Amino acid sequence: MPRIAVLQMTAGIDPAENARVLTDAAARVGGEGGQMLFTPEMSGLLDRDRKRAASSIMSEEDSAVLAQVREAASKQGIWIALGSLAVDAGAGRWANRGFVIDPSGAIAARYDKIHMFDVDLASGESWRESNAYRPGERVVTIPDTPVGKLGLTVCYDIRFPALFDALGRERCDVIAIPAAFTVPTGAAHWHVLQRARAIEASAFVVAAAQVGHHQDGRRTYGHSLVVDPWGEVLLDMGGEEPGLGFCDIDLARIAEVRAQVPSLANRREIAK
């Protein structure tokens, strides 16, 4: 039964400090027998001031945060699902890119967030992710991780069932949903959406989240979760503090749930 770790962060505007948090977490996971670490969206930099952030957003090849996380994975002999980093995608655009790093430190998979968070909330918060970020176009899964077949998403993707339908068709065992959810949307929808996606895909969901008050002025909801295929919440890290949580993943539970409610097998195409 694989043991995973979930990092809940209060990432700031200094990539070096965020990298320290990530590598310290990796060291603890390795020391405590964990096999895979999951981290939140924007683990390397959380800064809504895009002019200030620009000097810290590098290409993959030049990203010190990515290099340090890869080194930590290799040193500790663990897998790391690095929720996402802001990376320079060229042509004046950035990508909100997730990575899966294997125990050799190699990048085993990349995923660019498909759905851009372009919203105006009743609280007065306004977000236009598409002004700076280039959306991804591909569904990404990676087989043969410690938690079986892993599907990758990022944050706002959770609101788009078609992506999770595709991951269900791929028979993912676990779906990662790293996030930096706002407090108003988190309080209203976070738990119900996470549980629904787990139930629909008959898969575990691992949602590492940002939490608390950040240096750029935003506040995030936290409540990093692990949800089983039946929709049961196995881990909820609360909405107050950063930290590291551990959870054992019983992969046999997936077959049990799919036998009891075979919704993936019973799926039919709907005529248009």
C-alpha cells in the first residue's frame, strides 16, 4: 500500500524560499518512508503582481526551483508530483505547468493547465489568467507511478467535467488536482467538487493546496484533500496552516468501487 505525502503551502514571492520549503518536505517524506510527494499549484512562486513576477519566471532549463526539486527527488529516492510552476513558454507567454519527477530526478511527465481562471467574483476579486498564460491542449496521464496510473490537472480544471471524463476513460487510479483556490469559491465548492470528481472517475483524488495569507495580498482556501473512489475524505489538512500530511493509498479500493458501481464500464456515447 503506497504511502503518499501532501504538502500544503503558503507560497510567497521569493522562489528561493519556496524551493527550500519544497526540498525540506521532500527530505521529510524520504525520511518517513513516503513514496510520493504531491505539491500545490504555483509551488515555486505565487505573485499576482505580474510585472514583479516576470523577473522570477524562467524557462524549464533555467528554473532553479525545478532543478532543486529534481535534485531532491533523486537524493531522497522519491517521486514528486510538482503541482505547477509558472514557466516561460516563449513568445511572450507563460505556462502554468505541472511536473511529475521520478526517483532518478528525471521529468517523467509535464502538464500545462488547460482551463484559464478568468473570473470576476462577488467579493470584488478579478482574475485574468489568460492575459499572461498560454493554455495547454493535452490530457496527460502517466502509468507506473507508486500510485498506479496518475492523471494530471491543475486547479480551475476541476470545474470542467469533460477533462475528468477523459481521465476516467483512461482508467486513472489517481488524479492530482493541485490548487490555489480562492476563499469564496473554496468555501462554496471545494469539497463537493473534489468528491464528485473522485466518484465520477472511480479514482483517488489528491489535491495539494495553497493556504492562508500570501505576500502578494491574496488569501487561499487550503483544505488539501485525499479522497477515495467512493468519495470518502481520507485526509483534510484544514484551512489555517501550511504543513505536510501523510496518507496510505489502498489501490485495491479502486477495483472494489468499480465493481460495485461500474459507471465507467456502463458509459455510453450520447447522440448529439
